[in-house]
Amino acid sequence: MVQANEKITVAFNVNGGDVEIGVTPETALVDMLRDGLLLKGAKRSCDMQVCGACTVLVDGLPVSACTVPAFEVRGKSVTTIEGIAADDRMAGLTDAFIDNAAIQCGFCTPGMVLAAKSLLDCNPHPSEAEIKDYMRGNICRCTGYKKIVEAIQEAARKALQG
Amino acid sequence: MRPFRLYEPTTIKETVARLSELGDDGKLYAGGTELLLAMKTGLLQYDGLVNVKTVPELEGVSFSNSGTLNIGARATHSTVEHSADVIAHAPLIASVEHRVANVRVRNVGTVVGNLCFAEPHSDPGALLLLYEAEVDIASPSGTRSASVEELVVGPYETSLAGDELVTRVRVPLLPNGMRGAYLKFGYHHRPTLGVGAAVSVTDGKFVDIRLTLGSAPPKPTRMRDAEAVLRGAAVDDPAVAIEAGRIAAEGCDAIDDLHGSAEYKRHLVQVFVQRALTEAVERGVK
């Protein structure tokens, strides 16, 4: 049993590197990443798993870091947008977002890119309908959806050629 | 969020003993997709959470030879959606689970947790009611079973005692010849309405019928009066489905809330019962 206010040791892999950090049971994953590890890419926005701005990948699957407790990632691999930015193999995806102007204010972009990576990992050549279906949980308030869909289509196309 | 103690039992026995000890100060924690939202806003406060995800016995989805899908307390919506057994034997469940919330919630939230939180605006309850699913329940004094109807008694309210744990939901497949459909509607991130219909047809007449309704009423509901007018009626008579829709709409306990007025929801029920029946019949023909 872990007492309230007692710290749990969370040993996990983040963006390819092993880390260990102590957190209390109620600490959200997004707070551990932002405040504990200074990875500011995931944003706390709606705080209720609806908007997707806090999206990170846990063992490759997108979750809402605003609500998932930090202790849940013990022994797991977490990918944040910082990990995507540092990974040359991900340049096709991030370049596609830039080249297609799929970014306006940029607040939703880390979540969009991570969700898109997860989609392409399990479905490398999604149809437009499949992209919209998968991405519907990530909200962009600059109304940039069309460009985002086009960016993901281009990333898939280029991966096929490359 | 207010600090809480975290318990991580490794057996069902240990889990229910802990629940018994904590009483009203403790709560089971599975995916947390509903519970933690309520705790963040302060609507619910617990001194201790008991994590079921550290109990290996509660894992996974399996299919038994008797034609039953077993969904363990730890199985997430994603696990169910992508389960080869679910896709092969109950594709309707896979397709409805695929449309629950968004991909992040499905990766974390559990089907059993969803049932036990009893959020009215939700699909799994009405869907599992369509399959006449039952839950297995463990407590310090033994085990028992209950139907989904017996389990969910009102908004955010179940018939579970404080020391009881739903270990799994057992989903019997639809009987031979019966085809199901589930339609949902809404503009919010939670559904405004969900209608399930399962029908079998012989010689152009409805034989077995199940109709269920979720999200519009305070709890998932079987619409038995509407089922009764369909039984024995001609499938190709459009007046029959309209009459079933009317009875379902009149009989349903639709509530006024942010999703709309009760009157508006009754109108939706009328329309969607007809559509769900049509879809279930067409699937049978195919």
C-alpha cells in the first residue's frame, strides 16, 4: 500500500531513455512529464480526455496524460512529442505537417502528431475516412482539420515511396 | 485532486478484503476514465483506491465453447474492440466498442468499469443488455451473478455492495438466426441516444425480438412493450415498426438534460427504433 502523499518510484522509459522519478498516487502523467521531467510538449487543456492536447503514447498507444495517473507507466515506454522531434525517422511525419500548413496556433499539434504516428504504426495506408475516424478525438480550434488529414495522407504516401 | 492511498492487490480475494476494510472510504479503480474525472472535480472523494489492474485473474477476453464471450474486469474497450474472438463471434460488439469515446479513452477505460460506474450517457450498457449479458461478482462472502439489468439500477448507481467486485461480464452470443444492430446518436462527446435491436425472422414474420435503449433514460433499459407488438408481426409492414417506435417512445423514461428535452429524446427514440429494426432485419437477409 502507498500512503497518500507518499511517493511511488516510477521507473520507465521516456523517448528512448530510462528515467526514475518519485510521484504521489494522485499525480497525473502530464504533470510528471511537464513538471518533473520538463517535457512541456503535452498540454493540459480540457482536462477531461476530450481534446487530445495532452496525448502521449504509452507502449505505442495514445492516452490522455491529463487523467492517466503517473504511476501507471511503471515499466512502460512513453513517447512524447520531444521524442518524435529528436527521431530522424519521424521527419517524414513532422515535415508533412509543416509542408501542408497543418499547424496554425500549434497547441493541438503535439497531440495530433502523436495520434497520427500511432495510426500509421497500426495502419500504414489509411483511407481518408480511417484518418478522420481515428483522429476524431483530437480537437483543433483553428479549424485546421483538412490540412491535418492531408498531412497524414502525405506522410503515408512518402513512407510508401521511401 | 485530493491525495489518496493506493492499494495494489494481486488476487481477487485480497481485493474484496481490502474493499470490505475500506468501506465507503475506498473505491475500486480500473481504467479511471470516469472515476478520476469525478475525483478531479471533487464530486467524488475517496481516501483509498484499490487498483484491479494488478490482479492477473481479471485480465483479458476469452471465448468459451458454450458460446459465451468473457470480458475480464481489466479488459479495456480497445482490447474488446480488437479481440479476434469478439470480431469473429460478435462483430457488432467490436463495432460498437470502436465507437466508444475516442481512441485514448478506449486504450485506458474498461468495459466492466464502464458498467459499474453506470454513467447513463454510455453505450456498453444498452449493448450488453441486447446480448442478455450477465456479470460475475465476488465478495468476501463468496460469488454471485447478476444480469446487466439487475446490476445497473440508476444513474451512477448499481446494486453492488461496497465490498463487491465485478470480476467479468459473460456475453452469450445471439441465438442462431438472430441478427443485431446498434445505432447511436449525439453531438456531444457522450451519446445522446443508443438503440439496440436484435431480431430473428421466419416466413416473413418477427419471431424473437430484443430492443434496448441507452443514454436517453436514466439507465440502460429493455423495451419489452415494444418487443411485444413486433412478435409475430409481418416484417414488411412498415406500420409495425412505426407502432413499435411509438410504444418505445411513449414508454421510455426519457429525461431532460443538457443533451435535450425529454420530448426531443422521445422523438429520437421513435425514429431510431424504426431504423435499428430495419438494419437488424437487413443484416438477417444478408
